[in-house]
Amino acid sequence: MAITEFGKAVRKARIDADNVTLGTMAKELQTTPSFLSALEMGRKKIPTEWVKKIEAFFHRHGVSVRLGELADIANKNVSLEG
């Protein structure tokens, strides 16, 4: 599965925030790196509350990113099967 535009935006924001790793981000957001990876890769639907949490995370790290529309697009392409 290819990375979504949401995932590309999150990865770019992580790089812009001094190369924040998924592990560091997950720890601060009190979740797992695998959950965040699944959101980036389009393996899971992106809940609205997580869009807000991720945007706030980057804001705290000095990076402005708008992810709502990209999450909506990614969510349309996530399979509900399996």
C-alpha cells in the first residue's frame, strides 16, 4: 500500500520538526508507533480527534500543518474489509 497524501504531509512535518521519529511522536501522544504508522500508510481510518491531536503536536514543535482535508481524502480510500 502506498503512503497517502496525509502520510506524506505528516512525514514532512516530522522532518520539519527536527526529524521527530514515530516513536517520539507516539510517546508524546500516548499511543503506539504502529498506530501512527497505520494512519500515515492508510491502513486505518483517521479519526477527527487524531487529526487535531497531530496538528497540535506539530504546533508545539513549531510546525504549522493543516491535515483535515488530507485525512478526509485518505479516509475515502481506506478499505473496511479485513
